[in-house]
Amino acid sequence: MQRIFEANDILEASIVKGLLEQCGIKTALNGYYLQGGIGELPISGLASLWVEDEDAAAARRIVEDYLSGNSQADSSSGE
């Protein structure tokens, strides 16, 4: 598995996870429960998204589109 995205918060991680899964890329969200440690842990970088090695390139393209403001996922990207 490869980490393909480090979110600012759990909401952003959930949005990107949804985009990836909409394109057929199974995604693991790590750090979900670490949000409860804010104050003791740094605020950002707690939530990260991981995908299988074979999906990493397509997932990175989708994340790049999201970060550049193009949040409409192309459903053919995951195939």
C-alpha cells in the first residue's frame, strides 16, 4: 500500500476518499480517531489516505485534480 494523500483534517480526507471510491479505487483512511487528540497532537497531518500499489498512479491523478480545483472525478480513471 502507498500513502497518496495527507489531509488537513478528517473532512477533507473524507471528501477525497469519496472521490477515489467513486472511481473504483478502494481507499484506507488512517488517523480517523486521532482527531480526538487535537490539543495534544498537531492539528494537521493526522488523516492520510492509502491505496493499493496498483491503484497509486490513478489515485494520485485524482488527488491532483482535486487539489487544482477540478473536483469532478472522471469515473473512467479508476479502470
